Amino acid sequence: MGRNHVYFNSVQQTGDGGYFASGEFTSYLRGPLGDTGVLAVRFDPNGNVAWQRGFLSFDANGVPTASVHALSSIQ
């Protein structure tokens, strides 16, 4: 806990000059090897984060139950 690894597998320019990026983050709540979740981020034309969303499967206690991956995305 307290550390995150994030990387993008796909970055595409959007029609308004911004960017949409998809990739993965690692959660270490379940153990030292971590679980991988999907990360989607929208950047405005100036490179500022407009929104971001993480996707991962959790149990009733908020602990990850599986790993998921995003290797590419389309606009």
C-alpha cells in the first residue's frame, strides 16, 4: 500500500486536440506481487487530466480479487 505503478499501453489524439490513454495500474492491497487494473485517462489539449477511471474487481472488503488488462483502445 502507498505505492502505485501506472503505465499506458495506448495513447490516441482526440478530435479536440486532447488525448485518450488506456493502460494499467497495480494495486498491492492483496499481496506483494500486486493485482493489475485497467486505467483510462482523458487529457485536454493542454495535457491536463480531464477525467480518469480505474477498473478492477473487488470483494466486499475492498480487496482486489483478480487482475485485468487493457492493451489497446479506440476512440
